[in-house]
Amino acid sequence: MLSATKRTLVTGGAGFLGSFLCERLLAEGHEVIALDNFFTGSKRNITPLLGNSSFELIRHDVVEPILIEVDWIFNLACPASPVHYQYNPVKTVKTSVMGAINMLGLAKRVQAQILQASTSEVYGDPEVHPQTEDYWGSVNPIGPRSCYDEGKRVAETLVMDYHRQNQVDVKIIRIFNTYGPRMHPNDGRVVSNFIVAALNNEPITLFGDGSQTRSFCYVDDLIEGILRMMQSKDFIGPVNLGNPGEFTVMELAQKVIQLTNSRSQVIPREKRKDDPIRRRPDISLAQQKLGWQPQVPLEEGLQKTIAYFDGLLQEG
């Protein structure tokens, strides 16, 4: 249990990660306000929470200011998959930058502690492997992915400037590939793409030859890391939160086919522009400062995620 009850604001609270965070905060006795514009969030993710008297839902876009009295702010709002963040790249940048300005301004006014969800994408297509927090990244500022990458980099800049200039109590986490139930079935990320295709016995599309690597962190592990970071003393970050287990995308496809008993074939396509070749977090800092490391092995997490998507598909 956390010590004192906090009035918390979770932006992107109806999203994949946000809904799990809201659930966990409520379970630990906190009051939770979920704020979401439902671009990628879903009412279905938070329906079980709506009857809880400690939970409140506000339909709102973080690009617009809002004034709420809270103790903690978790700023998670932003489309996080290429399909969604490239759909309206200008809006994506606005969500990261204006959203951070508005939430930091709120934190300053009401003296709340704020945690900014950043991303491994700030490292770009990394020249350092595995990636440590002191690596500044290799990002193409004018590429098709930069609306997300650079938006999150500017958000980090704003967080540090509000801290240095206005003494706002801040935290920065850099989230690596996270997966689990409640992922959007059409979000274009490899885990959801592969599982949906495999369950339908449709071809699994690989962009590139499948040799590019990713590290997959199960959602429960990530939420634990987020809460430990928010409760940490005298540690601002940034801190990597991800699973250091590194798998090729081809290995992931084969594992999903095996776990779903699928007849799907793997079809290679041309590599996407600026798609990172290797991605794996160095989590030494999280281990040292937060006593955190992932507990859920890939196969176990995939089985839970497959069960979720199977249920979705059965519903039609």
C-alpha cells in the first residue's frame, strides 16, 4: 500500500497504459481522475472503473488547458504507435508539446508532482547498445517518425526547464515497447499486429527481414515501475523502464504462431524509414534507484495478451 491517499490525474487514462495505471491507483486507495479525448483511448478499457466512487472520467484534450486540484499528475496522453501518431503528425506534436506545457503549468499552479511518460524513441535509431539514459540519441528531426520522437524530446526539455526555473516536482520515465491486454487491435505495433493476424490465420507482415530487435515489457511490470518512480525520493530521472530481454522481430512472429497454433505465414516487406535496427534498455538505473526489474517472461505475457485478443475477436 502507498502511504497517503493522493488525488491523481492520469492523462490518456482510457488508453492501454493509462487504464491499467488508473486501476492500480484505485486498488491502492487513491482518488483518480482520468482525462482522455478518446482518439486512441477506449471507454471499454475503463468501463469496470466507472462504478467506483473514487474514479472520475473527463473527456478533454490536453492540448487545451484545464484546472483541477490534484496531488499527482501522470502525463501519459499521446498516440504511441506509428499508425496513430502519423495519422495526424501535427496533432501528435501538439499533444506532446502543448500537453506537457499545460500539465506542467497545472503542476506549478497547484504544486502537484508530475510524471512525464517519455519513450525509448528519444534514442532514435541508436548508435549505442544497449541504451543508457545518458545517451542523447540519433533522431532524424525531419523524418516521418519525428512528430513522435521529437515531440517527446521537447516534452522532456520542458519538464527539466519547469523544474529548474519554477521548482516543479518532476519525474521522467522512458518507456520501451510495452504490450498486454487492452492494446488497440489496429495500432500497427508488432505484438498486436502479429497476434491478430495469427488468430485469423492471415499472413504476418514483417517490415524488413525480421532481424531488427525489440525488447518487450509486459504491462503489469511497467505499471509497477511507474508507481515506484512516482514514489521515489530525490530522483528525477530520466529512467528507462523496459525489459532488457532482446528478441528479433522474426523470433516474436514465430513465438506468436507457435502459441496460437496458427497457420499464418511470415511475409517480409520493405523496411520502414527510420525504423530502429536495435532496441534494448539498460535498466541498471531503475534497478539501483527503484529496485525495479521486469518479472513477467515474454511467453507468459504473450499468452495473456493472446487470450485478450482471442476474446475480442470472438465478440466480432
